[in-house]
Amino acid sequence: MTPWNQVYDPFGSQWLSTFMASLPVIALLGMIASGKIKVHIAAILALVVAFLVAVVAFGMPTDLAVRATLLGVVTGMFPIGWIILNVIFLYRLTVEKGWFAILQQSVAGITEDRRIQLLLVAFAFGAFFEGAGGFGTPVAVTGAILIGLGFSPLAASGLSLIANTAPVAYGALGAPVQGLASVTGYDPYILGAMIGRQLPFFSVIVPFWLIWVFAGFRGMIAIWPPIAVCGISFAAAQFLISNYINPWIVDIGASLVSMAALVAFLKVWRPAQLWTSPALRGHDPSVGYGEPRPASLGAGVPGDLPKVHVGGRTASSSEIFMAWVPWIILSIIVAIWGTGWFKGIVNPIFSWKYEVPGLHNMIMKVPPVEAAPKAEAAIFNFTYMSYTGTGVLFAAIISGIIMRFSPVRLVTAYFETIWVLRYSLITIAAMLALGVLTRYAGVDATLGLAFAGTGILYPFFGTLLGWLGVALTGSDTASNVLFGGLQRITSEQLGLSGILMASANSSGGVMGKMIDAQSIVVASTATGYFGQESKILRFVFWHSIVLACLVGGLVMLQAYVYPFTEMVIHPAATAPAAH
């Protein structure tokens, strides 16, 4: 069987070809935003559109398209759906036992101020889970905690998505950086360092942005000191770890530093007035905003934090500790699961490598996407033991035993979780199928080439290409694999630093995380906001675009304007981080 060469301009018109390539994205976002079509149906219909575009418009052989779609479905379930299923399983166990209620109240025990709760939970705590597990883990966990603290489903979903931006480029123990290195040929330490010279600016901005969205400008200014402490401590650690240690532990280290700095600061500072309303400004008309009250009238006074009350009584210190135990276990196990040495031990034994027949090496990427024709591999590595989701499942089982669930109840609770998540899992499978199909069909490359044609403005639009990649695939890692090689080739043709633009693909991509369908489905699932995905998308959409444009503006400065140009690492440089 002769390999099929991808075609990037099937109509002989870049404008028309680009429009056809964008149809699946337009269809998906349009259907979700309309609110008239359920998100899992929208994902399936968008996949049908993508299939027709690939076969009819771009000439992809039907049998190749079918195989690529099926590979995408399986990829959607493993590892992404596998992670979400097991995280929600753990969450539901803690809810059933009442431990999650204690955990929520213990967070409230640090401060009753809703704005500071957002900094602790959505930004800092979420960044830890992004660094340890990535994918949907941080949004699932933080969204559920915020719901328990009294935030509305829209607030819990939307604010968790906005907060889960700055750490994404180093998520899942640096997986996006490793993916970027694999397709560009650059040292991952250099790429991690360059990303660490872009994202810290936004690690400072995002906490302010988050509180502004929730409480308005005045509500944000009133607590600017703890916001600054949270953001600056995270940004400083993010820069130092990425540039002088390694790109694998950036998020874990930065999040721990940020949480410690914020909690320590709250020992000596309190807001003049407590913001106790969980209402989202302008979006929760059914929830009263209330009047902020002086901090001296309640919680928030250093040294006089409120007790944790559960069921009309005060929870003991041991109960509070035990409520955190499942999440401590999860953090430890996920951190171990993501290490190279652990994967090196289990993958040779517990794995299955499957080369998809009739698809593996049967599609050729050709110039200008690649410097020379290159066969596209189609391999499904079923490394089931080292999947993050498997680690989460072990954490859930161990926690379930500690919580004294019977084996029968654990099994029945697991099947109940599958049933609850059935539509979410269908959506995730369809979305990954769409992303994999468009990659093998060359549809994504057509979109990328359209961005590459912007000349002097390429640093800006190349950054937006990374944003588009994450919005399409739901993964910064996938976006980097998708467009990383193209970023290097195009930037070198334009006389720009390939490292700058490859890193910009990842940095810009993080802002697309809040609008991808997978993240929105995870958020709606974790917060019980089923069927309201369109509201979440409309809420976060413009925030995503504006923040992505700001990243693009920074990259433009780094490409052309002194002293920002001095921040750029060039290909001949030695890795600034220690190996």
C-alpha cells in the first residue's frame, strides 16, 4: 500500500483551504456556545464534520480516516478519560463519607474571605495538581472544592478554568516541555528555561485577573497585597526552578512556595473587610452579594481563625487531618507516577505497544510543514500501569480502605461513577478523535501555515497558533507536538529564534486551556453543572482571547524590542539549567 501525502492547500487557494480546515472548530464552538445542543452531541457532530472535511476536502483516504478516528477515540479514553474517571471516583468517596465537607470547611478555616479562598484553592492548590497530574485533575479537584465552599457552579467552573492557565506549560511533571523537545530537537532544559522567561509575567497577572473577574476592580484592589504575594512568589519560583533546576518540577515547587507564602502572609495581614459572598459579579442574580463586613467581626483575624463545624459540632484536629489524607495520598502517588524512574521500572513490564495497521507510517508529512517528507507514526502505547489515572485509582482504593468502605461498596461506587460520567467520557473520546483525525489529515497544518504567512507579525500570530492548538486538542503537550516543528521551521525561515517561537507555542497555548471542550466538560462534571457547558464557554471565552493576545504581545517584544530581546535564549546557547 502506497503512503498518502498530506495536502495543505487542496483548493489552490489558501483562504478557501484555511476556511475548510477551520470548519470543525467553528462547528464545535458554535454548537457549544449556542446552548441548544448537548456537548457530547456537539462533539460527535463536530467529529462528523471533521471526517467529511478530511475525506472530501483534503482527499484523505477513507480507510485512513477511519483508523485515525478510532485511534483518537482510544487515546481520549486512555489516558485522559481514565484520569477524570478515577479523580471523580475518589472525590465521590470522600463526599459519601463526609470527609470532603470537613476539607472544605478547613479551607474556609484559613480565611472566610472568598477572594483569598480563590487564591488558595483555584490558583495555588490547582497549580500543584496541574504539576503533579495535569489533564483534567486540577479543574476537577478545585471545582469540586469551590462548590463545597458555596460558590455557584458557574463561578466554580469558570474561575477554576481561568486559574488553571499559568501552570499548564509545565503540567504533568513537564510533559508539554518534553513533547516540544521531541518534535523540535531542542534541549528540554533550554525550552523550559525560555518558557520560564515568558510565563512568570502572567503568573503575576492571573491572580489579579482571577479576583477582578470574581469581585470586580474594587474588590480586587482591596486585597492587592495577598494577591501580589501569591502571584509574585509563584512567578519567582517558576522562573528560578525552570532556569536553574529543571522543567519537571516547576509547578509543584512554585505552587508549594506560593501556598506557604500566602498562608504565612495571612498570619500578619487581614483585609479591612471580609468578602463573604460566593456570588460571581454580574452572573449570579439568584445569589445575594451581601455587604462586606469588617474583619474584626469574624474570621480572618490572625491567630483567631474559625473552628471547623460539621453536622452542628466542631471537628477535631484529627478529623481535619484525616479529611486531607486522601488528597495527600493522591499527591504523593501522582508525583511518584510521573517520575522517569517509576516509568522506567513499570513500562517494560506493564505495557503494550500497538502499531495501528494500515495507518502506521502510511501518511507522509511533506514540505513546508517538514523540511523533508516524513512518515507519520501511528502507535498506541498502552502503558497502563504508569498512566496517571492508574495512580489516581490506587490512591482512591487506598483512601477507600482508610475510610472503611467495603470492597463491595467500592466496586458499586465505581460503576456508579462510570454512569455519572458517561456523557463526559463520550465527549472526551469524540474530542480526541477530532484532534487526532485533523492531525493525520493535515488539516491542523493548513491552519498553522495560515498563521505562518503573517510575516513580521508572526511572533504574535505564532503564539496564537499555540492557543488554537490547545483549544483544539485540550492539551498543551498535544499542541506542542502538533505545531512545535512548524514553529521552528517557520521562525528560522523568518530569521527569528526557533527557541523563542517553540516556547511561545507552549506559553500561548496555556490560555487556550480554559476554552477547550475537554476542560469545560471536566469543569461541568466536577461542579454538577451538566448541560450548561455553553454558559461556561461564553464566560471564559473572551478572557482566553485577551490573555492569549497579551502573551503574543510579550513575544513580539521579545522578538524585536530591547531589553526584552536580551531575555531570548538562542539555539547555540548552553542549557542554563543543571542536567
